[in-house]
Amino acid sequence: MVSKSNITGLILAGGAGRRVNGRDKGLVPWQGKPLIAHVQQCLNPQVAEILISCNRNHARYQAYADRTIADTRRNFQGPLAGLEAASAHVQTEFLVVVGCDMPGLPADLVDRLIAPLWSKQVSSPEISYAHDGIRAQYLCAAVRGKCLNSLTPYLDEGHRAVRDWFASRRSISVDFSDKPSSFTNFNTLA
């Protein structure tokens, strides 16, 4: 198994918040704490370092991260822009990426996502992502650090879809159908 010292965690919290009336989604309260606090609490024991990709409220997010990072691209260009900005700060072999709006992530998320990437064979996957039994959860993924070099050219070509970038790389889904509710996300204000 991979040591947590070789895994960086990245929480994506850099969106424009269009589906939550422009609010900063990671800071929206849920069960007495901001969503980001729940996600950080789950991820923290599973990784060596936590980065948060955010484009506003850096001081507030700093309380939940070892480092906060802003997109280098303008106008909220999506999750891959956050991943690209974070890539320069990843010093570990693996990066685990999660969204800021999934407060119920499983305690074994990282182990299960990293497992298929552990092989050293040339044809081994570069990316693994969760599948809840109904749909792919592209924003719950593990990525080999070396694979991140392909992001800038991909984005420079005008691509933005996470699933399409994954499809352009050696990627594999990981079955989480035993924990489908773990991937419930908050895209609207209740």
C-alpha cells in the first residue's frame, strides 16, 4: 500500500457558486460547520498535505489547508483549472482530488482510489475515479503526479471537461457502489 506521506490531497473550492446564488460553496454551513470543514476532516487523516484550490476567501480557507492556491486562468474556468494551478505544488507521487461540496466522503476513499494506481507496470492507470454504482464521480479521483503535466496543453486547446481529460489518459473507475450516499453533493441551497 502507498504511504500517506506520498499522497497530497486537493479540495476544489474555486467555483463561481452559480448554483448557490454566487455564494462560496465550500463556506456554506451544513450541520453547524462549513462544507469545507467536513471534507477536510475526512481527507486529513488519509493524506500528507491538504491543498485547497480557491479563488476567493483565502484567509478563511487557510484554516482548513496547509496551503491555498488560486487559479492562474481567469473567469472560473472549471475544476481542471484548479487542478492545473495546484499541480505546481504537488511534491508527492499521488494527488487525490475531491470537491468541497461532498461532506460525507468515505473514510477509506484514498486507499480505494490509490489501489489501482499502485502498480508500476507501464500500462497501469494514471487516474482512478469513484463510481457510486449509478454515476461516475469525476471530482473524487486519484492522479499520478506525472500525469498532471498534460493539463496545461489540454486546457490551452480549449478543453474543460474533467471526464474528457480522464478519457484522454489511462483511467479507471473504482467501485464505491457499497457507499453511494457518500458522494451526495450540495449544489443548491436548501
